[in-house]
Amino acid sequence: MEKVIGIYFNIFYSWLPLRLACAAGRQVLFYIRHFIAFNFIILYSLIGVHYTFGQYSKIDSLSERLRMALHDTVRINTLNALFTEYIYSEPQKALEYAQQALKLSQEFNWKKGIGNSFRALGHYYYIHNDFNKTLDYWIKTLRVRIELHDRKGIAATLSNIGTVYYNQSDYHKALDYYFKALSINEELGDKSGMAITVGNIGLVFMDQGDYPKALDFYFKALSIKEELGDKSGIAITLGNIGLIFSDQGDYPKALDFYFKAMKINEEIGDKRTTGKNFGNIGLVYDEQGDYPKALDYYFKALSINEELRDKRGMATALGNIGNVYLQQGENHPHPSQKEGFYAKALDYYFKALIIKDELGDKREIAITISNIGSLYTATGRYKEAEEYLLRAMSIDKEIGALDGERHREEALSELYEKTNRFLLALEHYKKYSAVKDRLFNESKSKDIGKLEAKYEYDKKQAVAEAEHKKEIELAGEREKRQRIFIYLIAAVAVAVAVIAIIIFRSLRITNRQKKIIEEQKRLVECKQEEILASIRYARRIQNAMLPTEKYLERIFKKTMYTDGI
């Protein structure tokens, strides 16, 4: 029996990432997560059947803009934005908007609009699991991005194409496209793009069973996302790290990572990823044999996925619920009770298989077929068990799912042992052991421990370096303030000195002028005194030479008397 875990996946979508979460039975299933960006406006919408008031307002606003838009580029961008708003609630309406945007863009030969419309159409077919059409549109998108020399858009599209190949289990091509995208992101210094691509590379290595490499890339992605403060990305990466520890049986550590991710998801209101956390926590309790708790979390996951109308999530939860009932049937002592649990398990398995057949996901189909085979082994229906297990093995080999082969070899070994075909049982057990050793061995376990320790050490070093940098900056600020204070004091002193010099010079000039004035005054006074003295001297001479009036009067009188005789 193989259980299904939830893996969280990131996918680029033009300038900003469209996040995808995924789930798999120690493989991977994809889910559209919750935001998308267009070139003229960033739209953030929660996935689900219920729109908030803000979302209705956004759609109303965009619809009104569409009615009023006169400029062709505004109309095209608005159509693509409406595609984003409707893609999960009314995908057919979303498709119509994208087709209108493409037609209008082609009429006016607006390359950017054509590229955005191709991207939207690829997104539509991606969530409908038509990967051939998805590739067709996203390769067209890539050509437009190249023609426009839009390197960030090129990186985003390369990563999206890698995601399609990953979903098809073509790991070689997936890694090729991811590393090309990563190279461009590194050249551009786009840390957000780097974090997403690095995380997706880790997902490929995890699916291939190379856990040390997967953890190495996960921890790198986590460091970048923590630096960026990307809560959603941090939660995704924490969940994926938890999966590796869960797969290796380190359940306390797995739960620690899951609950950390859950706390962040609840803070940001991400129901879809919360549903995957419920499923993964249920898986841990399932592995520990705590079936009531496991069922509780699995049904919580099913409820959220039904609310979001997420068929992949529903199929995953239904399969996991079937697993619990199968184990309860195997462990229950009473035959009548066993039959009841087996019947419930088979019912849930076939419900899951119907949805998976509809989705066309071979990896998940193999998981459920294998689980049905294990149930038939447990109930003694050995012929049907062998048929289902071999069919699952064939699919695993076809898609190159090594971890799936491990589970199938183990299940076949158990089947052949029960049917007394011991040589076949030994043969398949050896194959199981060989695959298991390839996937995980002691050296890899040590590598995982080292990687985790390295991440913790790097994280502490980063904190210490940040604190040291802050101290240096504070010291620099203090030194800068001291320099400014010294410069201020010096400036004041210089200003005082200049003012003092000006005043001193002014006083000297004033004193000099005063002395000149006083000297001139003295000279004037001397001249004046000389003039007055001259006047007085002249007057004395005059007085000495001329007779007085009385003398003249006396003489005048005598003259008068003489003339009268």
C-alpha cells in the first residue's frame, strides 16, 4: 500500500510567479495555488468558490474598465486580467477572455499582448491537464519573450515549461529547463525567481529519490525566501522539507516542519496549502498507527478540497482515507469488522481512481491501482492483486518513477510470499532492496543530517553577520554624528573668529578715523586761534594810529568856536 503525500510546487507565471502546489504518493500532483501577475496590473485572488467583497469589486472594476477602455492595449490587458479572476471559478469564461485578448493583440500586432495571451491560454490547458496544448502555448510564449528580449519573461516561461515536463515525469527535460531559467535569474539578480526555480529543482531530486540533493536545494530556496520575507514561499518550502523527513521515518521532525508551514498558511489565509498540510499531518499519524487522528486530518483535507473544487486534492484525500481503512482492516482482530474496513477502503480507492483517470495523471493512477492490488492481497483475491500490481509496475517503468517501483516490488514480494511462490518473492524483495538502497542509504542519511546542520549553521551565521553589520552601521552612525558635531563646533569657532576679526578691524578703522578727526579739529582750532590773534593784533594797531572819537569831538568843537568870532 502506498500513501499519498502533499508536495508543494512553485511555477513562474510571467514577471511574478504563479505558485503551484502539488501532491503525490511520494510522487507529485500539481495544484494551482493563488496568485498571478500581468504586465499592467498585479492581481491577487484567493482560490476557491467564494469571492470576497474585494474580489467582486475587482471584477466589477475590471468589467467597467473593459466597457470604458478606448485604448487597445488597455482593453487587452483588462481581458487578460479578467482571465485571471475567472480561471478557477468559471474557467470557460476565463478562456473566452484570453481568446479575445489574443485576437485583439494579433489584430494590432502588439507582441507583448500576444505573449501574455499565449501564457494565459497555456495556463488554462495546464489546469485541465492538457499538457500538449500547454506546451504548445508556452513555447509560443517563449518565442515572443525572446523576440522582445524580455529576459525575466524568458526565465519565467522556461521554468513553466520545466513544470510541464516534470508533471509528465520527464525529469531530464524538466531539470534542463529549470537550470536554464536559474542561470538567467542569477544573471539578472532576481532572487524571487531564483528561490522558486531552486525549490522546483529540489522537487525533481526528491521525486527521483535523491534526498540529500533535494534537501540541499530546499534549504537554499528557504534561505532566499526568508531573506525576501516571502511567507507563502517559506511555507511551501517548509512543507517540502517535512516530506523528506516523513519519508525517512523522522516523524517528530516532519511534524515540526508541517506545523510551522501550517501556522504561516493560516496567517496568510492560504486554504489550498493548508489542505495539503492537513493531508501530510494525517500521513504522519497514519504511519504511527494513530488512525483516528489520521482520518480526522484526511477528512479536513477532503473538506477543503471539495470547497475549492480541487479534483486532484479530492483524489489524494480519498486515496489516503482508503489507506487508513485498509490498515484498520489488516490490524483488526474480528473478521466481520475486517470486511467492513476493506469494503470502505475499496470504495474510497475507486472514487479516487475515477478522478485520477479523468485527470490523466499516470503516476497517481499507478499509486491507486497499486493500493487496490494490496487490498486484494489482504483479502485473498491474489489473481486480481497480481494483475493490479503488475499494471502499476508497468506504468512506473513507463514514466521512470523509481520510488513507485520500490513500492511495487515490495507489494509483489508480499503477494508471492503469501501464495507460496518463494523464488518470485525473493526475487522481488531483492529488487525492492536494490531500489531502496539507490534511493536512500546510510551515507545519504548522514548527508541529510549534515545539510540540515549546515542550514542551521548558515542561518545562525547570517543572523550573526546581520547583527555585526548592524553594529558596524550603528558605530558608523555614531562616528558620523561625532564628526558632524566636531565640524559644527569648528564651524562655530571659525565664524566667531571671523566676526571677531571683522569687529577688531572695524574698531581699528574707527579709532584711526577718530584720531584723524581729532587732529583735523585741533588744526582747525589752531588756525582759528591764529586768525583771531591776527584780528586782535590788527585792531590794536588800528586803535593806536587813529584818534578817538572824543578827541575828534573836542577838536571839532574848538574849530566851531573860532569861526564864529
